[in-house]
Amino acid sequence: MRPGFSCAVLASALAAGGAARADVTLNFFGDINYSMQHDDATSNTFQASTLDVFATQTEGKFSFIGEMIIEADGTNEFSVDIDRLEVAYKPTPWLHFRAGRLRSAFGYYGDAYQNGKYFMTPVSWPLMYEGNGFDGIVPSHSIGVHGDAAYGLGEDRGKLTLDVELLNGRGTALDSVPVFHDDNNSKAVNLRLRYVGDGSLAGLVVGGNVYVDDVPAETADAAEVPDDAHVAEHELVLGGHAAYVTDHVHLIGELAWFRHRTHDTHMDSRTLAMFGEAGYSFGDVTPYARYEYTHFYEPDPYFVASGIPFVDIHLLSAGVKYAASASVAVKLEGAVDLDTSHRHVLGQAAFAF
Amino acid sequence: MKRRPFAGWHGLVCACLLALWAGRAEAGFVVVRNAKNPTAKLSKDGVKGVFSGKTKTWQGGETIILVIGSEDSPAMQWLADAIFGVSAKTLLSKIKQDVFKGDVPHPLSANDDAGTVKRVQSGAGVVGLVSDAVARSLPADVAVIAVE
């Protein structure tokens, strides 16, 4: 089925609610870029590669979110992805359940910004979440059930929140999300504990994650196993994050430590990924900088088979965001890989209508 | 001595601008609720909590649904300036982000008082802003939330 046809069908399906219920509104998110890259030679291109169609509806204690992304992810071919398909139930102000395809409650960035580049200060996610045309190593999407509870610490003293998730977890590759068929029977468990500030600490979020999963082997059929296929692995991910985001100040730091242990030989592959970013808003203009570091202690068969090279990353980027309106932001960012000669300049108009 | 007429005009223009500014500052808005919602008063922080998404339900458990205008609607500018101390652009971006995250229900939109009143009439948890003048003659199923 052609993506264009799929888009029309899915958009119609989402909008059908709009005809029946006047309060259902479709929102559109996306970005238009001009990118210049320099390795040995310089290349430049315009990009209009993402359209995100978002719909939500609330009826009493139940709500629905549907998010469809039409994206040319690193190629010139558009494809359609249902990024979120959630039904939520909120029986009390401090308890919340969700089920469906959702953004994992891992770290800060994933569920703070979802796919809205308009809301982000830099032009895109940190590489540990998503790169230009590939999925990051953080397990940021899955299908399953989510529950979160909040415990208030008193007036203006913030709250503790606990997120618990039971998910299908990883597919056979980073970009494979098992939406219909899980490749193994074990489920991923994700726990996130956070302090969310209030009063004089409003804007502060500090927390950590424990994520446990079994990664399925690349294929169960030995006749089809490619040479670089990975075997089944047990996965443990520990994460920590701290953010202080106010109307003016933008500070976010995250780290995640991964250990993959093969089922057959118990061989470990460890990876450490982290980033820190800082910005300060002067009215509508926010200059910012971000540093990203990823270290692979050993070659990780799962990451390598997913197209992530066994090469450490030291990436420094800096730029400026101009909030042109409540729907459009214009950004200009330059980035350099400190280990290679790769340089990148990107101008972006990100929108949220 | 020759500069006096100019100084007079200058003073007059300043006085007019001052009067306009004073009139604009006095032209306020009030928070209105559906009459089924028993919340009769809120502190300024309480209003901030409602419109920031920090408070998600009314005391009776009804989900809060906002009625908001566009970036340049007078009510939105008043809310952003008088309650939050930020620009309407910043406040709207924050609301959009919370909606996109799934933290708060999608707001209803209305760019004038009549539209806001109609929206507030549509559900028990709906809350919006109307001008002082309109607040004096609200329909029976819409009531004011006094801000302390």
C-alpha cells in the first residue's frame, strides 16, 4: 500500500472523530530544514521530511491519544508510523494508567518532548534517543501498559512520582518495535522514580530508571541468519536524569548505562551514553549548547547489527532558537564531532499548529 | 519660547497615551466556570495551577478543560501577563507541550467572549476568561470564579 494512501486513510480515521465530536482537533507538528554537512567534501540539502499528525480526546477519566508520523527517515521515501496509540485512565489526580503504543517513561527527554521539535531547544533529540535517520540506543518506544503514581510532599515542596511499565520491549533491531507480534515471550519491565520540584524548585526534575528486558535473537530461522546477526541477550539499562527547565533557564543532563549479556555464552557488552545541554532565554531568543558522549566498552552485537557503529561519540553542538510565534520556532545549530572531521550546520523551522 | 507649542502637543500626546494605557490596564478579565462546578473562588496561585495544567481536576473530581484564545486574543494576553508574568506566546507553547505530552486534555478554543461563554456552557469542568463587561450579564449556567 502506498504511503500516500495510508496517510489519507489514517488521517480520515483520526478526523472522523472530529466530525462526530466538535472538540476533537487535529494538530500538526513538523520541521523544515536546510542542512550542510562537511566530511571530506561539503554537501547541502533542503529537508521537509516529517509530518506529525496528533489527535487527543478526553471523556471524563478516560482519554485517547493518536499520533501518526509520516516521515522520510534518512531516505527520500516517506513511510507511515503510528508513534503513539494510547488509551489512558486517570481514576484520581495522583494515579494514571495508560495502555497501547507509547513513549517509554525512560529518562527526561523522551516523554517531555515526544516528537515535538518545536518544543525542544536544540534542533533534534540527543543521539542516545534518536539520530538523523536511525533510532537511538535508549528503549524509547514500546507497546504495553503503564502506571504512574504521585506522592505530594506538601505545599510547594514538590512530589515523588513512580512510573511502572510492562512492555513488549525490544524487537530484533533498534528500529523494530513489536507492535503486533513480540519476538519472545518475556516482557520488559521499566521503573522510573523521580522528584518533581515545586515552589522555589519549580522546574526541577531529578530521577532514575531501571529497565530490564530480553532482546530476541535476530531470527529464529537458522537458514536466514546473516553473518553479523546477534543472538538473544538479556538487557539491563540503568539511567539517571536531572533537568531544570523554567521560562528562562534550560538545563538538562542524562546518562544511561547498558549491559547486554548473551544467553548462550554469558558474554557482556557494556555501553555508556550521556549528554548535557544548557540554554538561557533572552525574551524569544535562546542560545544553547549541548555535549554528547557515548562510549562502547565492547562491541555490542545488538547495536552493531542495528547499524550503530562500534565508535565512541564526542559531539559538541551549539545554536540559537528564536520563538517566532506560539506555533513556529526558527533555529540555527552547528555541530562538530570531536573525534572526526565531521561538521554539520542546520537551519530549521519547526512548527506546532 | 518658540518651542512651547510643540511642548504642549507633546504633553497632550503623552497624556492621551497614558490614558489609553491606563484604560487598557483597567480592562480586565474574570475567570468563569460552568455553574455545575461548585468552585466559587480561587487564589491567584490557584488560577495559575488551573491554567498551567498543574491542577488537573476540580475538587469534585471533574477534569479541568480550558478555553483558550489565540496568541493575540486580549484574554490570552491578560492571562499570560497578569497571572503568569510571561508572554502569551510562552504560555501557549507551554500549554501545547503539556497537551502533546498527554498531561492535560486538549483545550477548547474561543477568541471572543461569546465563544468562551458557549464553550463554558458545554461541560461541567470547562473554565475560561471573559471581559469584566460580559461577566456582568452571564447566562444562568455560567458563573464567575472570584480570584482572591
